[in-house]
Amino acid sequence: MTAGPAPPRRKAERMDRFALYRALGAARVPAASYEIVDCPGSPLAADRYFLDGRAGDWAVGVHERGTREVFERFADEDVACRW
């Protein structure tokens, strides 16, 4: 018996900061370990990951010992969220 053709792949939905926030919550990542602009948060850990920015300028990095270090900058929110 031969298998038929693979079903067409669904185009991935764009991810924004709110979808990322929901996905991290669903994955049970402790909310104190990340900071996402415009999303509610619990008290933040002193050391945490962050997603910050506005249309056309998104930064992903780590906040550690009172200093933010940007790992990457992106022009697109979807790409920044998936990084």
C-alpha cells in the first residue's frame, strides 16, 4: 500500500507579543522570567528575558543585574517573537 500525497501545510499564523505571552503561559514558563512590552506580568525576577519595541524596531535580550543586553534587533514583530 502506498501513501497518498502529504496534506498541504497550513501557513503559520503570524505571532505577535500577545500570542507569545499566551504561548509562554501555556508552556508553563514562569511569568517572572520574561518581560514582554504591553503584556501584563507578575513581579519580575531580577534576571529575565525581554521583548521590547514598537512597529519596525523590536529588541530581544536579557535583563541581568540591572542592565539590559540586547541580543538581536528585528524590524518585524513576528520574527522577533519567534527568535
